[in-house]
Amino acid sequence: MHDGVHAIMQGHIGRETLLQAVMAPEGGLRNHRRPSHAYVADVPKCDHPIIITDAAIHVQPTLEDKRDIVQNAIDLARILGFDEPRVAILSAADSITSALPSSMDAAALCKMLERHQLAGGVIDGPLSFDSAINADVARIKDPDSPVAGQANVLLVPNLETGDMLVKQLIFLASADVASVVLGCRVPVILTDSTDSQRTRVASTALAVLLAAAQDRLDPVN
């Protein structure tokens, strides 16, 4: 990677081709953490942005993948101004059961926070989607949760879930989104053939914000 590059944007190449280059150890983009993808969604009925991750890179993430995905998202949320981001680990239920592997991962991630393997935010899970984002539901289903009803970050169980969730928010709830790859030496902007100009501009603005923050913390020489 050229030393003067502060961000990369997908152009007239396929997403898979770009992501292969991003993930390749010899490409010069990797750092000590696994790259992951995040959408930042501005949903009309929500009073704050929601980060949804990972909906583009990790098809069926392992627990170790999820640890890095969560930490990348926490770092992003802090750059966006959330001093202590609230992370909801999503599953189909609010209780831990071996029938739902995502609920087991949620329990492990919460324990990782206790053991300082994750830092910078508040994590709870498993939480169903409605519990994570709706205060009324949270008061009924998870009254003691520090995250339920007020999540800033949603960790989805897998890529399919994340992709469908984001598209539902865009097309059914008129959400605006920005798309970026995290955990690299520079932010990487992913685009979709159906992206509006508004989405492309928002993604670029997000990458500029991230690049400025990374320069302050770890300048690219």
C-alpha cells in the first residue's frame, strides 16, 4: 500500500476481489486485528446512529472473529462520539441455550469483557432484536440489562442476518447508511450497485472521519 493513502474506495471491481486483497496478509492493509465490516445506519425512528456488524466479510464468524468484530465496532462507536458504546449481541432469544449457537457466543463475549479481552464499551447478550432497540420491550424482557432498549452496536450472528437486516432498514424504514471496512491500516469503503449517491457520500464522509482519527492515534508514515 502506498504510504500516502489514507482510505480506499471500491471502484469498478467486484466486492469479492477487493475483499480478497484486503484480507490477504501480504497486501499491506492488515494490522493486528481481523478486518470486519460495519454499516452505520441513521434510522428515522431512532434517536441515535446504529452500527450493524458484520454484514459483508465474515459469512459465519467464529467466536474469535466475533471478538475482533466487536472491538472494531466499539472503536468506531467511540470515534463517532459514544463514550461508552452499548453493544447488543443478537440472537433469536434472550436466554442462553445450546440450541442457538449465537446465544452461546454471546455469553462468551460478555465473559471476555469481564476478563479484559474486550474493552471500551458495555456488552450484553444474547438479546433479540426487539429487546436490543426498543425500550418498551426491554423493560418487559430484559429489565436489568445495561444495553437492552438502547444499543448503539448490533452484532449479528452471521453475514446473512446482517445483510437482510440492513436492507430491511433501508427499504422498509428509509434508513440512510454508510459502509466501511474496519480493522485495517486505513478505512476501506465498500459500495453496492444499488447504493444511492447519498449512501456513497455518507460512506466517504465516514471514511474521512476514521482516517483522521487513525492519523491522530497511529499516523501512516
